[in-house]
Amino acid sequence: MKFMLIMRATDEAVEAYKEMPFEQVIEAMGKYNESMMKAGVLVAGEGLTDAAEGFVVDFSAEKPLITDGPYGETKELFNGFWILEVSSREEAAEWASRAPLGRGSYLEVRRVTGVEDFPADNEWIEKEAGWREEQAQRAQQ
């Protein structure tokens, strides 16, 4: 099973992060990522730039509206993620609890759906499975 750990923070956590030496943050995250790589559970993981550099596409109106960031309260922002391949929800929770995050930070953990979660006889599901297989073959070349 794949799970996404979605990193979020409060204003308190953001301020605490600014007080920490950057090298300390990088080292802690590097050690955490390394432990997951050695365990063979890390599929992907990335941090994100400040929300001020991003934008939102809002589909509420007839024509999508693009709004530059920052665009939400700190606690609503998504700061980075990891995708893990683990055997259970409990194992995902165990890895999430080891993240080097401090007070005011939290991880939302959600299972990533796969092709197997959808009707196998759907034309678009079949096409996507084929696309993924082609992509995997190209990556191996």
C-alpha cells in the first residue's frame, strides 16, 4: 500500500523553523529520508517553496480563476510530502511518527489510490494502466 504523508504547520511551527539553523533542518530531514530509503519504503518525497511563490486555480466560476499566493492560512498550506510503500496503515503511522517535526507541525496521512481501486473494465483505467507500464519501461531503458 502507498501512503502520502502531507506536511503541514501552524504559525508557531513556522516561527520555530525560522529560529533553527538551516543545516540542522537539512541534517534531520536527510537522516529521516535515509532511514526510509534503507528500509525500502520511500517512493518519493519533496519539500515545497513558500506559498507566496505559488498560485491557486479556482474552478468555482465558469472560467477558472488563477490567484497568486499566498492564498490560505498557514495551517491550510501543504509544505512538503513523502510517499511511502508499506504493508499497512499501522506501518505508515509508525514512519509518520518518526518525522523530525516539532511543535505546531503535523502530518496528514492518506492512502494513495491505485489502479486496483477502480473498476478494471473502465476504458480510462485500462489506458492509465498501460501508460504507467510504458512509463516504467522507459524509465528502465
